[in-house]
Amino acid sequence: VLIVVGIVQCTSGAQGVSVKKPKLSCNTVLENRIVSFEYNFFPGNQLEPGLKSKHGHTMLLPETKKKELKFTKGVTWRTEKCNSSLCIVSLKKDWKNNYLYMKTYGGSKHRMYPSLGYFEDIKEADPAWTVQFNIHCEDC
């Protein structure tokens, strides 16, 4: 089962007033699933592991120039239960045990995009919250 998670924020309303639907935690529904992250503004563009920079491995949202969704193993991820949250690991070839994580500086989160980190055992990530994500959606 492949689940596509759109990376957008939806609003609706009339005459310039935005009303957001409440978000639901979808962690239990998405636990141990194969997922793909598609950018809804440009359908068909999916998040995948990127290049290594001086700051570590980055994420990439390549331009497909197509408005159709085509799944490949390079753009799929597997979710795993990590306490009450989810850890997200790449399924791209040669990227075994590479998990999404948030970089820290002085014990707090950077205001940056997530990166990829290699963890032989994800339970040994320190601090653990850097690899734990909660996925909230309007409808699970």
C-alpha cells in the first residue's frame, strides 16, 4: 500500500477570510507504511534524498516537468513507530538506514529543512526527538 502525503496547507473561505480545517494526527494510520511526499503546487514532484553538502545529506524536490504522479522506489519512504511519533526512512537504493531528521544547534531545532542522517539503530538517535515526526492531516 502506497500513501501519498501532500505538502501543502489548505485554506478555504470567502472574501479574503481564511478558515482552516482542524488537523488530525495520522501517526497510527501511517505507522509501518510506504509513503511518498508530493508537492501539490507542482504535482508529480516528489521529495527524495539529495546531494551531500558540507552540512550533510540534503533533501531534493526535482522538477519533473510533468503533472502526473509516477512512483519509483527512489521517492518512497517507510514510516516506523518511534515512541508516540513516526520515524521516516528512505527506501532509495544505497540509502539504507538514512532517516529524516532535524538538525540541532545548542539543543534546539534549526529553522531549516529536514536533512538525512545515517543511523545503524534509530533507537540510539541523540536527542531522540530529532528523528521523530508527527503527521497531521485534514483527513487521514
